[in-house]
Amino acid sequence: MSVNATTDYAARAKAGFLLGLGLLLAGALGELVGTAYFGSLPGWERTLFFDMEVAGVLIGLLAPLVYGIVLPLVE
């Protein structure tokens, strides 16, 4: 993938952070609301919500690092 000088790294870093934040909130709220309304959730749903939380944290932390620091320095 070639990156040219018109790539907006700041917008990509913000979008990646917001994507990670959205995943984190959806996973946490899904687990809380699902447990509050339905009691015990099946194992696959608990795993799905937990994986969403973990992916959200990783994406939210790595996107600004990669798009805000690493790629502009490499270019």
C-alpha cells in the first residue's frame, strides 16, 4: 500500500480512536444491559462482549500511535 503526501493522518488517528472507543462502549454496555435484562448470558455472548472490549482498547491505543506518530515519521 503506497501512502502519498495527501494522507490525512490526524483524521485516521481520530477515526481509529473513535472506533476503538465505540467497540469498548458497545462491549461494556452490551454485557451490562444484557445481564440486567436477561440475567445470565450464554458463554458465546459473554466472550463476544469481552472480545469487543479488548479489541476496542487495543484499537483505541494503537490507532493514534500508528497514524499519529509512526507513519508520519516513516513517510
